[in-house]
Amino acid sequence: MEQDAVDSLILSEAAANQMSAWGLFLEADIVVKIVMLILLLASFWSWAIIFEKIMRMRRLKSRADQFEEAFWSGGSLDDLYDRIDKRPADPMAAIFVSAMREWRRSAARGLDVAERSRLGLQQRIERVMDIASGRELERLERHMIFLASVGSSAPFIGLFGTVWGIMNAFTSIAASKNTSLAVVAPGIAEALFATALGLVAAIPAVIGYNKLSTDLGRYAGRLESFSGEFSAILSRQLDEKD
């Protein structure tokens, strides 16, 4: 009687280990294992991107606040340009540097105050600011497509692993001619585990993508507003040269 109790306890522990996450992975078919590994790697990389982007956006917002404080402090724009020309610390500073560089090049050639020349300079400054803004935003948006891809495809990849696992489970049931729960449950659990991993990878990726897209959109609007304000300042200085 005592031996039966010990054997029962051993079998219960073995079943519990088999139904654990690690046990389900070890017992899974090779195709399902590959699916699980792909989803785990995708989830890990998604979290790395999300944390990196969040921290980067916080740094950029802080630097943008510092730059705007210096820009609107009433000091000389030429002095500000000389300080940050070689090392713009954030996209807003890079836009400012690109516009001032074009301004100084025109001034070095001798600025013609004719209306047509002023209009051409104004258009060139706006164009270089747009190019600088687009270049900086492109860098910030790097790897965002990966989050979108994981969010949309991970559930289907997990579903593929589930379908494959269930097919193998049914094949095993047919081969053993035993439909008891002890035979059916492990194979079904292994298959469903792939779907669970697909959701684990997809949900954070979707939430992170939406959050970061919103933050990037707001930051892009902030850069656009600064470009418009700075363009207006340079336009007034051109008018004052009449």
C-alpha cells in the first residue's frame, strides 16, 4: 500500500513536470519547437526595441526642452549655432543647424535683397529643414516595422504551431488507439502552448507599436512646429534687410 502511494506520487510529479512550460517545449515536435523558438526570439527582440525606443524618446524630449530653452532665451542665434554646429544633440538641434548652415552659405556669397533672391533663400532653408527632419525621423522610426510585423504575424505563427501539434497529437492517438485524457492532454497542451507564445509575442508588440507611434507622431509635430517658427524668424530677418 505504501509502495502504491509512492508510485502515485512519482507519477503525479512526472505529469506535473511534463505539463510545465519547459516540459511542454521538450516534448513538442521539432516543427513546434522551431515555432516556439521563433516566437520567443521575436518577443525578446520586441521588448528590447520597446525599451530602447521609450528611453530614447525620453532623452530626446529632455534635450528638445533644453534646446528650446536656449533658442528662445533671447541670445544670439549665431552663437547658438557655433556652440552646436559640430554636435547637434537631438533632431531639433540638427534642423536648426541645417537651416543656419544654409543661411550662412548665402550670407557668405553676399545676400541679394531682391525679392526673388529672398524667396529662393527662404525656399532653400525650408527644404533643408524638411530634409533634416525627415532624416532624423527615419532614424527614430527604425525597427518600428518589426514591431508591426510581430504584432500582426505572431498569432498566426503560433496558430500554425498549434495546428501542427494537434495533427501530431491525433496521429499519436490513432496509433495508440487510446483516447483517454492522459494520452490526449499532453499533445493538445503542447499545441496550445504555441498559440499562447504567439499571443505573448504579439500583445506587447502591438501595444508598444501603438504607444511609440503616438509618441513619434507628437514629436514629429513638435519638430514641424519648430521648423515653421524658425522659418518665420528667418523670413522676418530677410525683410529687415530691405
